[in-house]
Amino acid sequence: MADRAPAFVIVGRVRKAHGVRGEVVVEPISDEPDTIFVSGRRFFAGDAAGRPEARGTTVEVVGARPFKEGFLVTFAGISDRNAADLWRDRYLLIPEAELPAPAEDEIYLHDVPGMQVELPDGTVVGEVVTVWELPQGLMLDVARAPAAEGAKESTVMIPWDERTVQHVDRDARRMVVDVPPGLLD
């Protein structure tokens, strides 16, 4: 099976400009933002799918400090609010090779799309299309398997929580879920 992981990983999103000196508010999308948003770190600008912009736009962190639920970040070459505003809603990517390998019981969210979803009895539910971060938590958007007789919808949203996701096998690219009664009806 070919490696499906992207060459780049989303680690943050610029939310807005802050002040008049070029700082931006960044929402970290990482379990270890303190090791990602450090002086000297270079980011690629990209889209929500983790693809870098065609022109290869990069920025380098000059300074970062905690701010509310994220960070205030200063990038080299961005020295005023107008330049900072151009970064609004852009994703910050780093090469996957720069990330530490996940622990045995962990998985990167970018590795989840494409995984086969099964019930504890081995019945195939379908394949993960994407992972949504919603106010109630992470949700798996799963394209139903064609053999899912009686399925009313072609996709189903399955919660990503400790009660539902029972096992994830990164190497086999499959996960076992125990869904609430009626969810798949």
C-alpha cells in the first residue's frame, strides 16, 4: 500500500492581525504548540488540505507568546497590520519529516482520512473522508461502504472519543468503532 500521508502537516491557522506592528493571532493545531511556535521556525503557507501554496510562500517566526487560546506571533518581514492582514485564515504547514513520530497509542489527524472503519464484529462501515473539529469534539465523516444495506445516507458522522473509537491500527489503516445504537440505521 502506498504511503498516503502528505509531505506537509498543518500545525496552525492565522486567525487575524493583532495591533499595528505586524503580529498575528495563531490558533495552534498541534498537541505540542510550545515546541512548534518558536523563534526560527519556518512555516509554509497552505490550504485546509495541507497542501502548500503553489508559489511556495514561507514565513519565519521571530517571536511568539501565549495569547488566550493560541499565540501572538511575529514573522520576519511582516512589520505592519496591512501585511499581517494578508495572512488572515491561512494555514501554517511544516514538513512532516520535522515532526516527531507519534507514540504507539497516538495517530496524527492527517493520517485518519482513507482509513477503513469497522464495527467490533468486523462489519465494514466505510472509509473516513475527513475529520471535522466541531464544538462538541472531533467527528469522523465516513463514506458508507456500498454493502451497507439499508443505509439511508451515503455518509455518517461518527464521534472520535474514547467510548466510540475502540482501536486504531496505523499500519493496517483501519479502526474499530463501537457506535451508539441507531447511528448507522
